[in-house]
Amino acid sequence: MAGPAVALVPDEPSVASNGTPRAGAFSAFQKPVLRLAGRSERKKRKSRDKKDKRKDEGVAPVSESCAECAELDGFVSSSEIDDIIRKMVGKYRGGVASDNVAIQQARGVIETGLKPEFIGGADCPEIDSEKWAIDYSYKRGKAALHKGIDIPQPRGTPIRVIADGVVVGRFLNDDNKKGIEVMVRHTPEQTGLTFWIYSQYTHLREMSPLPIGARVKMGDEIGKTSNTGVMGKRERRDALHFAILYSVHPEWSNDGEVVTPKDGYFMDPNAFYRHSPPYDSPSLLSLPGDQKNVPVPYMKAADTFLPPDTKRIWPYLCE
């Protein structure tokens, strides 16, 4: 006996000009697509719910511009920052990964061979295998570099500001591997260097209570260690991702997603602790082996620094 009649699939595009599915445009063989669409819609709804929750709690969505930044020293509109810098920090939409990596390498993200050597043989939290500028293509599934160093510590361990400065960035990064992030700007007078320095602290457990524009002192707590951020197949261990950007120009911007120094470069975070030039990665790479170890100053306890007159410290307490 013949089975029930089956309606034919309409011979027309399955998607309308506005991007929405046409009614009745899917055959039985396309039901998995409907399920995928359903999952996609749930993901979008979840993202909207997160944004609504942040709005209810008085936290600005990540995509909003930084209105509080306008009165800060050196701040300029993001339109005054070259797109190359957004590609350098990995925040340029539509860019090709390999092109971005080439820009990052040209702007300092190359291995230098530097190693921290803590003054007096102190016991300080150390960088693990996630070292400066290593190839991250195997993790990302596309061309990528590690634009910082990772320092593992137990969850909740306080992270210390590496020099006096001003908070210029606070990002939740809901859809980003960095997770909760804070950035601090340091003037040449505050670090003793000839550059404007931008220190980046990510994977924080929660957003720092310090607002944009807050003045911080070397050794102040900037956040607590965790593993926030989008993860791959394996759960990320608790660690601080610590990075340094620098520029000879005082201008910078914050478009609500990222801090971008005018004509900025990345610096090997180990190089930040050098007492004298060079600081650029190509020159550091060329240093002889006996100059690769960098004496690193640190904080031992509240307001106790070694050496006492240092302007720069490691981002964790040492013993």
C-alpha cells in the first residue's frame, strides 16, 4: 500500500534576502541544519542575556567606547590609531591571520632568548612553557603567536601592578581567550624608561574594582589569578597572562574592546626589567648569551621592594 504523500521541497532559495530561512524551504534531509540553526540562536540568545545582565548590573558592554578615557592624559580617538596597531594586538576584524602575525613579528613578537634572574636568588613565581612569542598555531588552528608570558599560580593569588601608573583598560572579553583583562599605562617618569609602557594582565578571576582613570602604585593588587576566557578542548590552568606594549608617543586609545598605543610595539616582558637598552626584540635577539639573563626586581611583602629604589617589579610577590 502506498504511503502518505510527501510534499516536495519548494524550488527556491532556502534563505530570504534578509538572511532568515524561508518557511517550508527545508527538506527532511536538511533537518540537521535546523538543529544547528537552533543551537546558533540559543548561543546568540545567551550572549544577549549576558549583555543584558551586565547592563542591569551597571557594567558597560565590551563594545562600548571608553567615555571615561576622554579626560585622561594622552587619550585620542581610535580613528587616530592606525589599523596596523589593531592587527598587532589581534583585534582587527576581517584581517588574515598570517598577515596579522607578520605585523606582530615586525612589531616585536619574536623570541629573544631572554630569561628572568631574580635578584639575590629569590623564590619567585616563574614563567612556564608558555613563553614569550612562541608559535601558537597548534592551539589556534591558524597562524598565531603568544604575545606575552604565562605565570601559573593558585587561583585567587593576588597579582601586583609592576610600576606606578593609571588604569586605562578594563575588558570582560566574554568571547575572547584572554578573559577578564586590565591594562595600566605607565609614563617614562614612572618606569625610568624612555617609553610609555602599557602593562596587560589577563585571565583574572573577576573584574578589578579599580575604575578607568584610577592611579595605582607599584605593588598594588590589580586582580586575582584565575583562568577566565574562552577555552579549547582542554581546561586552561590558573595563570596570569602578562604582556608589555610600548611606544615613544604618549597618545593611545581605547575603543571599548582594546587599548592601542599610537605606533605601538610589543616588548618581551623580560626586557622590561633591563637597566639599559636595547629593548626592541631584534636587538635583544642579537645579544650575546652572557647578556640574556635579566636581573628582575620584585616585591617581598607590603611596601618591601628589592632593590629598595626600584621602579619596576615582578607581577607576583617573591620570597
